Amino acid sequence: MTQPSPHSQVASAPRSDGSSERGSGLMRRLDRWVGIPLCFLLGLFCSRRQQAPAQPQRIGVLIFGAIGDALLASAILAGQKQRHPKAKVYLILSDSNKGVAQLLKSFDDHLVIPVSRPWQAVRRLRALQLDVLIDTTQWARISAVVSFFSGASLTVGFSTPGQYRAAPYGKVVAHSNARHELENFQALCEAADGAIAQPALAPPPPFDPEQHGLHEPFVVLHPWAAGTRCELREWPDTHWQALAQQLKQAGYKLCITGARSDMAAAARLQALLPDGPGTVSLAGQLTLPALAGCLQMAAAVVSVNTGVMHLAALLGCRVVSLNGPTNAVRWGGVGPRSYNLDVPPSEGGAFLNLGFEYPKGCESIMHKISPESVVRQLAAAGLNVAPTAVSANQTTQR
């Protein structure tokens, strides 16, 4: 298996959820205005009689955008390898999520193609001479166009309600907002003659907490989201303060993780926490594999709904996900020790499906997840911590 250099991407470098691609309003508008009519026209030339060989030899799995999506979509890599063990499976990424290759297994080689230069992307894909190309993209039209021109004998992709992107594919799978995204990816894999499998992560390298000023036991706090209007998926500082106070009283060291772009915000939050100088910030300092090792060593992880949360969940960490606008049925953490705290639709939460459906008046949704509810969930999950009289309203800003 060809693996990228361990120095190829720091876990922080630009935000690890594909925000430079998915978070751009201009890119989304161009993708819609140009992509929809182009998909329609290409569909006129697309024969649904596309067919892969009975024993495909070269299978590509195209994953644009978010690291969280890529982690869940790795189930397709595993499913194709199980069904076609002699085939060469290619992991095809974009610039925004290329570092995720260091976290995955069940592929033979990987390449990065430029989303903003589609004809260059097409040339690189055509050079692979693929029998099957599986496009995991849910809403963007550009990947459907690139798939059409890829030269693959069979292209498989999602038909997502309201996105008008399915026409160029040889085989189409209905993308449903009534099931978890992992199940959508598994259905995509099955349609491409793959087995139903779970996400396939490579074992992280050893992580020595002492080298980073951490003394066990420690709890990782990951406060940062990414993508469209990401600030609306982040927890208030006062809530982090209240949670930190209770964890400190229970004897836990605190570690803040984040992207390089989060370093200033992490330093500001660090100064606000009860154990300010004693709290370790590793924002912008770890490669993705090193971050995975850190998460595995933690007594628990508390994270907003983002790629790092999915990484912790799939690694089997004790992780509490703060969902708020995110619908946990669609995007909650998947893992044996993963716990999701939600704001139900009746209280204005759980409305995100593809990641950009923000209604008016949703700015205070994350406030509704209380620090006490997080502590109760951590305690129920086996962490040695109990709620105290401290609440978010009693903490003071420094």
C-alpha cells in the first residue's frame, strides 16, 4: 500500500473538514448554476447500460470535501476489498482532505486531484484506466461531471433530493436523509458490487503524552467545527469553562486540540479555563496520525460534531459529541463508546442534512446543550466525574 509522508499534513492545516471547498458560498453557487445544466446535458449522452467487468481489476473511490465524510466512506474501501480482493483499489482525494489517507487502510494507492481544475482532474483519473469509479459526493455537481469524463467502465453515484446531479452516472443510488451517512455509503458500495463493511482505519502510531506536557488521565476538548457557518456548531466559552471546572475537580488534565487556523482561538480559550496555564493546547501541533494517537490515549473526548469527533468515535474512544444543529441520526458519532448529545427538532435543533441548511434564528442552538448534561453523559460512560454546583452561568470571564 502506498502511504503519504507522515509530514504531508498537520492535523490542523487548513481546517480539517474541507472548509476551503465546502465552505465557499461562491464555489457552491458556481457549482449549482453551471453544474446543474451541465449534468442534465451529460445525462442525455449517458447510457444506463454502463457495465463493469465481472471481475474488476481497478476500482476508484472518489471522496471530495470533508475528513469526517472520508472516514465514514472508508467503509467503501473495505467493502470493495472484501468482495474483490485481487482488484487494485484507489483512494481519490481532494486538496482539502488529502491528509486523511494517513488514517485509512484497505486501499492500494491514492492520488489527489484538483477540484478547482476539473480537466486536470479528468486527465489524472483517465490515466488510472478504472473499471469502476464510485463517487461518494452527496451534493456537489462537479464530481458527477468529473466522473462522467473519467473513462471508467461503470460510474456509481448518489441521487440526492433537490441537487440534480445524478444524470451522468451509469448506476444511481438514492441518498437518504432518514438514515446515517455511513448507511448511505454502505448502500453506494453495495450498488457497486461491494460488501457491506465498516470504516477501515489504520492503527495510529504510539503517542507519548509526557512529551507534550500531558499527565494521565487527561480529557481532550475539541471546540472547533468547519465548513459553512461553522461558528453555529461551536459551544459557548462559558460552557467549556463550566465543563473544565468539573473535570479539573475530578482530577483530569485538559488538552485542547484544533487546526493551525484555530491556534489563536485555542490560546484564548486556554486562558479562560479554570486551570489556564495547566491546560495543554496542541492546536496546530499534531499530524493527523499523531492526533489519532492522542485521542486513543485520552480518558475521554468531548467534541463538537466534526471530523475529529468521527475519528475519535471510529477509534473506539470514549467520546461525547455536541450536535446542536447537526442531526445525530444523520451525522452522529459511530463507535462502541460514542455518545451523542442533541437538541431535538422541537427545540430548534437537528436540522442539518448536507451541512448548509441553516434557518433564521438558529444562532443560540448550541447553548441548549448544558455542561451538566455532558458531565452526566461522561459519568454514565464510565468516566470518574460527577456534576457539581458549577454551571455555565456561574463561570466568570477572565
